[in-house]
Amino acid sequence: MQVDHAKIRREAMRWNIMRCLDHARPAGASEQIIVETMRVLYPDVTPLEVRRELSYLDERVLVEVEVEPIGYWRAQLTRHGVDVVEYTVDCQPGVARPPKYWAG
């Protein structure tokens, strides 16, 4: 079986974006902050790649993306996104949320 590294990266990046936005609650974060945060984990990440994953998460109603008049993006977790990050609801495929390893 061949490993799909691009899929692994996409899904892990989605989870990490959600974690970034969880730390930015309740205000959310600009795309610049998200890109710089992702660069710690993925040094070669591009703004387009982050926008693509934000768009995916927005379509899944896990984040809410707002495009500012000058073209910059801002994002924040939705109520459902918070529940996914806090492990209170199941996580559907497409986001590489690690399994819950602690009790309770």
C-alpha cells in the first residue's frame, strides 16, 4: 500500500489550523497569523495552501472565514469546530484529529 503524503499533510494541517484558531478564541485570527503558525510545522507552507484548507474547513462549517475588503482572510472556529477540538463530538473524515488518549 502506497502512503499518500499529500493527504496526510492536508488533513494534519486542517487539524493544526483548528488548534491555532482554538487558541485565538474568541477573536479568531488573520490568515497571516495562521500562515506563520503553520510555518513552524510546515516550513514550506504557502498562503494559498492555508487558504485552501481554510476554505475546506469553512465548507464543513468547522470554521467561519471572513474576507476583508482589502482581500485578507480572517477565520474563527464555529460552535461545531470548538466541539471537534474539545473532543465533545465525533470528527468526520478529512481532519486528522488525533485519537483521545486520556480518560474522561
